[in-house]
Amino acid sequence: MTTRDSIEYLGNEIAENGIPSDPTSLSLLASAARDLGVNDVLVDVMVDDHEPENARVRAFARVSTTVSTALRDGFVPRVERELAPAC
């Protein structure tokens, strides 16, 4: 599954079950976002289970949009490169 597919899956999961529903995918998105230089505060709020859920969802929206835009523009985050099979 690519990072873009993961973002779409995670967005649907959050919409149906709330942001705490898939911490693993959220963590992978956070790694990709940090690799892209997304604002650390946004990423930290997104993954911090002590933050209010509505703040985390808003942070997810901004982080996922930034990551998706970067991927559309051709940047491959470190996380995706590390998981790619060696050819």
C-alpha cells in the first residue's frame, strides 16, 4: 500500500471510527510528514492521544493534505522509500 493509499484509508477510518482507531497508520503518516518538513506542532498534535480529538482531526487534515500534495508533486518520503522492495 502506498502512502497516498494509506492516507485515504486512514481518512475513511477516522471519519467512521475516530482518530484513535488506527495509531499505526497515523504514526506512519507522521513519519512521512516529518520527512517532508511538515510543521512539528501539527504532527505532534495529530499523534498525541492526550490532545482533544477535534484538534487531532484538524491536524490530520492539514498534515494529510500537505503530504498528499508533496506526493502528487513527485516527492517520495523516506518511509515509502524504506518500505519499497529492492529491485
